Amino acid sequence: MLLAPVGIYFFSYFHRIAPAVVVADLMAAFSPTAAMLGLLSAVYPWIFAAMALPAGTLADTAGPRWTLTAGATFMALGAIVFGVAPTFCVAVVGRVLVGLGASVILIAWLRLGAAWARPEETARLAGLTQTVGAIGGLVGTAPLALLVARLGWRASFVAIGAVTGLVGAACALIVRDRPRESGLTRAVPAAAGGFGDVVRAAGAVVANWASWPPVLTSAGIYATFLTFVGLWGVPYLVQVYGLSRVAAAGYTAWAAAGILIGAISIGWLSDRLLVRRRLPLIAFAALYAALWYPLAIPDGPRVPLPWFAPLCFLLGLTSSVVAVVFAVVPEVNDPRRPGVAIGFCNIPSFTGIAVLQWLSGAMLDAGFAGEVVDGVRVYPFAAYRSIFILCAALATGAAIAALGVRETRCRNVWVGPRAE
């Protein structure tokens, strides 16, 4: 019941990272400008933000089984279109299809977990998704580069699309939305029917003050983490410290190692050891914010290079606390609509990623001193530090938001009207 959805989530994260490996191939094939490549990169966060509540609606109405299957099908089709694209515009269409498919996976997977897992296991289940995502992200780097070297980028993406489609087919055959559909007995809150009920449920989640502190915490952590590790970390190490691209990527890869350990351990800490949500969110959000300050001290020295591996590892480890957010938000909302509540978590996070990645690029351009090497702009240390100062401020805001999280003790504490 878990293996097929986990495989689909693996590919959703893999597809998110994969295009970075073939940038040079895309430039050779389509001769795009940097702005056009930026558009290709920005497809994901904007689609995720736009699809957050619709994805939750699909998970609650169509059910996780068919939502996961449809998502995998769209990802498979998009990867194949991307691989055979005759023009850059068609390649963008392929990425849009992949983004649409991937945008429903996490919410449907967590919705499935809400039906199959015990309440005290939900944070660990969310942590498992981050662990699988981190593995997918790692496979979407060096292993994909080896595959591309062997098959070429077009054949590689067609093959990846085919495998993604097979995993989706397995999901359709194996997964069942509720234990009773497999002959098991476990009481699961029934979802109210009708589109109007879903719209009202979404409005109730947004209007519930207890929904906001955890999602703002998640947004501040996730947006700053991906802006550094997924966008500017490698260029910063290359341009400021003079490292090769491979060596720089080796340092930032420690962040994925931190997620691999943190996602499961923090979920277990919340679910089993503490049986708390608020305390781990506050503690890890505060530590995450503190890690930004060595990078952000105005007029201070550069962080010593040997510090970067442990710094990236700890950023990944502490950022994993966002898994607890996916557990606590459904616990403070209507238990009949966990998909809508989980979907709401994605709106601030992915909107924040899209805006911050654009804004950080504008800040770098504002600090550009005119140096160009081999056609590539070289940004000064001060320009990068301006980004880190902004990230430190946003991470601090996330830690402050965590103080407002309502403690649930790992159970649903919603007090609104319930079905008879």
C-alpha cells in the first residue's frame, strides 16, 4: 500500500530537480536566453501554489488512489513530451505537464496516510516523504548525469517517463483509499460530499487562525532553504570561494544528507518521544534561523570553507521540521477534509519559493559590478550576503510564527461542527 505511492513521490521530486542536469543540452538544442531558462525553472513553484487547494480537493473527492495515478500519468506524459520536444516552447509544455502531475502527489499521499496510519504516526509519515524526496533529488543529479552521458538527454527523459507511467499503473492496481476497501476495519472520518462542501472546507481552513502559524513557519523555512541549496548555494561557492562546480555541489549535497536523517528522526521525536507538535517546531525553527546568521553578518568575514559541510547538513536537518507542519495543520482542522488542509500548507510555501527566487536574483543583479567570465556574470560577495541577510530575516520570522502554533498532542483538536 505504501510502496507504489512512495515510488510516485520519488519521481515527483526527481522530476523537480532533473532539468538542472541538462541545462547545457537545452542550450545546445534550443539556444534559449537565461530568462527563458528561468521560466523553465519557475514552472514548478507557481503550479504547485496554484494547484494546492485543487489538489486537496481531488484527494478528498476522487480519492488518493486515482489522484496519485493521474498525477503519475501527467508526469510520465510531460517527461516524454520534454524529451521529444522539437522547440523550447514544447519543452516548457512538457514541464507544465510534469508540474501539474507532481503538484497533486504529496497531498494525495498524505491523504492516503491519514486513512491508513494511526494518528500518532502522521509526522513520521510526513517525514518519510521528505526522506524519499531527498533520495529522489540526489538521484536527479549525478546518477541522472551518468544516464544522460550513456543515452543522451532526450532518450533519458523518454525512458524516465515510461518508468514513471509504470509506477502509476502499479498504484492504480494496488492502492486502496481506505482500510475497509481491503477488508480491514478502521474507523476513518468520512469526507463530506459535493463541490460546495469542498469550497466551504477550504474557506474554513483559511479562516481558522490556527492554520496560519504552522504554514507561515513552513513557508519561511522552505523558501529560504530552496533558495540557498537549490539555486544560489553552488554559484556562491564557485564565485566567492573559487571551487569547481562539482566540488561546490559536494558541499550542498550535505543538505540532502541532513534531510535524510532529520525527516524521519524529527517525525519520530514529535510522534513518539514528545507526543508534541509545538515544541519541536519552535526548537528546530529557532535553530534553523540561527544557522543563517554566520552567513548574514553585515561587513563580517566569509564563513570558513570547512564550516560549509556541517552548515549545509544542519540546514537540511533542521529544515526537516516542516514535516511536522503537514501533521499539525490537519489536526487543527475538520478531520473529514485532511486533503484540503494539507493543500493549504503548500500555498504560502511555493508562493514564497517563487517570489524569493525571483527577488534574490534581482538583488544579485542590483549588486552586479560588471565582471563577466566566459560569458557568465560573476557576483561579488556583498551581493550574495544581501540575499543571506534577507533569508536570515525570513527564517527568524518563521521561528517567531512557530510560537503561535497550537499544541495538539498528536490528535485532532478541531471544535467545529461535525457530521452526525
